[in-house]
Amino acid sequence: MEKIKEYISQEKQISEMEYELIKEFIKLRKDANLSQQDIANQSKIIRTTIARIENGMNSPQVKTMLQILEPLGYTLKIEKINNKD
């Protein structure tokens, strides 16, 4: 039972980090006054994919996130997690 609780906790943490990443991407896009179509045109990713990512319907692949962040002048970075424990 403890393993199940640990797995659920880990999955929740990963989902929260993904949500924060997507939320930050949306903020960057809007701050740059770019539409989903603008990002699609510049990144060569179809707008529908960007919309599904922003709506939480698709979990973005690393390659896709790199492509849609590039027109905004951003990239992904590996960062140590600060445990709250």
C-alpha cells in the first residue's frame, strides 16, 4: 500500500511540474503578444498541437517544447528540485 501512495504522490508532483511549465509557456507567449498561430508558424508545430498542450489535453514531448519555446527566445533547463520536506 505504501508503494502505491508513493507512486501516486510522485505522479501528482510530475503533473504539477508539467502544469507549471505549460502555464509559464502560455504567460511567455501572451507577454510577447503572440498567438498560438504565430508560434505555430515560427516553430513549425501545428497550432492544434499547441492548443492541446495549452489546454492540458496533450503532454508535450521535450522536442516539441524546445521547438515552441525557441521563437520566444527560451529553452528548457534541468534544475535540482528543492524538496519541501
